[in-house]
Amino acid sequence: MALELFAKVVDIRSFLFLSAKRLRSAALMVVVSTMFISTSSYAATILILGDSLSAGYGMSEEQGWVQLLRNQYPEHDIINGSVSGETTAGGLRRLPSLLDSSAFDLVVVELGGNDGLRGFPPNKLKSNLTKIIELSQDNGAKVLLTEIMVPPNYGPRYTSMFNDVYHQLADEFDIELVPFFMLEIAPNPNLMQRDGIHPNVEAQPRITQWMQPWIINALKK
């Protein structure tokens, strides 16, 4: 089931089952990272490989968080390779042609939500993400992985195994893992579209602010 259809079967209140302690910890990571942010000294080419959360579902491209990031950093060439409803398998299929189109300095991977909503096995999720990371690195790009979480109604075992994949990959490849940027957005109905799943226009600057320090700091490493 595609991400945009998820609201039909799951209440948004169940979308993020996260302790207040973890939420505060994730927010603190962004604040601390922002303290050290500065404009990169070179013009980088960045690929955002994501799903509807990065594709700007339900709004114009100019309103999405990726375009807002472009506006803040015009010296960088930021390519949005995100597609609504995309799975890790779909992203993996499209990645070679995207990598052939340009020499990317950084690939930001925001995929897996639709895998989880369809109940795909965590080992398949890990396999696809592993290949995406390896392919990106083999082409000379740094990789930034964004954490993805699935609703708890899939059961604690599945949700734990699913989320653990991202932490395992971050450790195995020694790459940064960005805390899920929907943590503070999804519980707030004023920041969500009517489907109860996708962030609205008002939420986009917050997503940009969340992602910005991680992306800029990754370029400096």
C-alpha cells in the first residue's frame, strides 16, 4: 500500500509511537549540529533519493523542503530524485541512471516507509539499502541515511526489527543516521495534510531546518 493511502487503515496517532525521552534526544542532536553549521566552502552536487515525504506530495515543487534547501544554498546543485510511493527496491532500480547523470558528492537516502507499510521483510529492506549505499559510495559519493519508522500496529517485533535496520547500516558503513524528520511533525495536525500522513506546506520549513545541519555537515567530512 502506497504511503498516501496509509491513512485509510491507520490512525495518525499511531504513526509515531516514540517516547518523549527519545524525541527530546533527537531534537537535541539537531540543535547541537546546528551550532557547528557553516556554509560549505565548495559547490557540491547532492542527490535526494526519497519517497513522497521528500517529493513534496500534495504541493508544488517550489513549496517542498528540498526546494527550500536549494533556496538557502544556491551554490550547491541539489537534485531531487524522490518519487511518491517509492520503495527501496524502486529507488535501487532508478539509482544507476541517476548516478550516471552526474557526479554526486552526497546522496541522501530517505526510503523505506513504503516498504514498511507494505509489510516487506526487514532483511529485504536492509539488502536494498545496503546496495543503495554501496552503489553510491562506489561512485564516489558520501551517503547520509535518514531514519524511517513504521506504525506500531504492525507489532512491536516488526517495528523494532524494521527500525534497527537503519541503525545497523549506519554502524556497518560508519555513516550518519538522521533522526526521522516526522517525529515532531506527524503528531501536530496543523502541520499535516488532510490525509493525516503527509506533511503540509507549513511543515516544509521545519523539515528543511531539521535536515539542513546534517546535510551541510556531511559535505564537510
